[in-house]
Amino acid sequence: MNNVALDVAIGLTFVYLLYSLLATTIKELIATIFSFRSKMLERGLQQMLDGNNVEIHWWDRLFHRMRGSKSQPMEKQKLIKGFFATSIVNHPIYKRSGRALTKKPSYLNASTFSDILVDKFHTNKSIPVLLKDVKQELDNKLASHEINQDLHSILNMYIQQANGDVQRFRWLVENWFNDMMDRVSGWYKRQANWILLLIGFVMALIFNASTIDIVNRLSIDKNARDALVQNASDYLKNHVKISDSATTNSRNSKDSIQFMADARSKIRQIDNLYNEEIANNNSIVGAGWPDVRDPSDSLKKGNLNFKVIRQVLSKTFSSPRKWLGFLITALAISLGAPFWFDLLNKFINLRVSGKKPDDDSGPAPTKKTQLNQVPDTSAIG
């Protein structure tokens, strides 16, 4: 089926898919460098155990350092040091669950959490754990303000429900932990979407990739349209599925992988994706900036022509239509690669199902057959 609108949709979806893959890889590199997952895990434990959400931001640390190393701890630092979650994070088992370099895990098993929690309330290590002793230590920590009233009430409720069975108490705590981690996964995914939106907007500017311009180019240029559709078809033949790294990697990441090796791997993925896929398809849809080098003087050949640069930037960024195109591109990228991969599959299948057979070796229809033939409307759309 030679449908211009469908081919434009396929080309645009394929461009969005490639941009989303690149943005996701960049986002994963940023998450690796700045340990977003481990920080999100600590934030979840803090919310779970202390019911607070106080964070020390980079500007807090900067102002603290500017005041000097002998300055008193910030109020936020005093508060965070008083959180019960801090004692969980500083537990040897928790530290050993992380990378060798950062010492902070991005994922924690429910059974590991229950081991740490029970250990924090098991003071007499010479005897097996008894819930009555856990209950006593729970009351002691409340009296000494090491835990708050809410945490005391929650754990006391689980102790009563366990009815003296330590394993059942662990099971109840693990279920509580898993419920909280589901919420943390949602927090991380929302954070990832905002980061993808920001990266997408920066990419739209760098590539000069305005959705409006791309659609106009594909609508009038049949060669560009056919080339992009062919590239999209070839891409799907070589790729079966794309997973959502914003959710799966947060739980399945291997903390034993060295930090620098992981970062180098992401950089290689970014380089390969751009050179092998994006650069070629950008040229097809006309994305990118015009050549602003100055060829007029052989001595200055290759130098930037700043007059041309000013003219290009002025013409580009003074157009509301251009900004709208950039914004649409950024919003599309923030939807993620799995969304565009699935949509591209559907578009390609629709296009293939509407094609006529290349080889029709059957007998030619008679005049009567032609008059009574019912057209196939299943692929019309």
C-alpha cells in the first residue's frame, strides 16, 4: 500500500525511536555517574523508616564547603544523621551489597533488608533472635528517640501479627519492603521521564530536529520518505525487542560490574548509535545545521563564519514554529524507545499487509469477475 501519510508516520516514528534510544543511553550514563539509583533507594528507605524526605542538595554541600572545613554541620546533616534509615545504610551487609567503588547498592533484596532490620533490634548476639527481645529493643529505641512513633507502631503491629514466629515477622517486613520498592520504582521512572524530556530538548537543538520540519520534508520528498521507510524495515529485522531500562535496570543491574567499565560501555553505545544509525537518517530528513565554515580565504578555510552563524541562529530561534517543533520532538523522546518501537512495528505491519503480491501467476480475471469483485477494505486507513 503506497500511502504517503503512513510512510510519513513510519519515517517520523523511526526518527523518534533512534532519538529515544540515544537519549535513554545518555540518561543511563548520567544515572551511572551520579548514582541516581542508589540515591533513590536511600530516599525510599528514608521515607519508609523515618517518614521524612529531607535531602542535602549539591548547593547545600557547596555552601557548606565555602564556609570552611571547620564549620558546624548543617541543620539538614544533623537531621539526616538522626534518621534510623542512616543506620540501615551504614550496616556492613548494606555496604557489601554495593559496587566495589561506590559502596552503595542500587538494589536491595527484601530478605537482605529483613536481615539488617532484625539485626538492628537484636542486641544480644549470643542467643537466637526472639520476638520478645525485638519488642523490648523496639521500645528502648523509641524511648531514646532513635526511631519515631510511626515506625514503632508499624513494627509493633508486625510483631503482634507474627505471634512469636520470627520467620513470619521477617515475611511481613519483606512484604512491606517490596511494596515500598514498587513506589520507589515509580519515583525513579518519573525522574527518568523528566531527565529524558530535558535531554530530548537539548538533542532537538543540537540536531536541529524540529518535528514540523521533518514532517514537511517527508511529505514532499519521496526519495527521503522511501529511504527512511526502508531503513526502518531493516532496523526491525535486526531488533526483536527493546526493554524499558528506566524500570528493568533499576532492579536487574549487576552491582558487581565495575563503575568505569559500565560508563565506558554507555559511551561506546552512544558513539555507535549515532555513527551507525542517527547520522545517516538525520541527513535523510534534513536535520542538522548548515555548514558555517568560511571557504572564501584559503588561509582561513575551515574557520567558522560567525556572521553566518548569527544569521542562522537569529532566523532559527526567532521562529515560534521552530521552538514548537523542538518541543514536540522533546516530548516524543520522553515517551521512551519501547513506545516508539512497538508503534513502528504496528505501522510496518499495516504497510506490509496492504501491499499487493509481487507475483500474480494466477489466471486473469474475467470481465464478470471484475465487475463482481469486492474490494478489500481491511487495510484502508
